Amino acid sequence: MVVVVRPESINLHTQQPPIGSNVIEGKIGAAMFLGEYVDCTVELGKNILQTHQRYTLQVRRGDPVWIELPAGECMALPAEQ
């Protein structure tokens, strides 16, 4: 099974949020300011996640972050064989 979520639906926290569901710790791989938003690449172990965040977010490569995946925004799909 694969879980998908739109990049703009992901909540990125620079401080660890209170214990909750669907929160994963990672680190910033890259961040590029694109006017309306910041395009972020987040390293989650061996996996990479791409997300769009509010333009006011200030992060740099290597910064620790916490990814929150809102359950209502996630869709489960069958994995390819």
C-alpha cells in the first residue's frame, strides 16, 4: 500500500508538535523560495518528500522538521507489484 497526499496539504513544523497522529520526523534536504510558497524537499530516512509551504517559512538544508500528514488529506492506493 502507498499513501499519497498533495504537497500543499502537508503541514511542516520547525518545532516538535504535541504528540499526535501522522507526525514523522525528518530533515530539510533543500528549500527554495518561489514567491507564493517555499518548495521543500524533506529527507525521511531513505525516502524523500516534496512539499509546498507558506512563503514565511524559514528553513535551511539540514534543519530538523516534523511532517504532519492530515488524515483527511491522505489517500491509500495499492502498491505496484
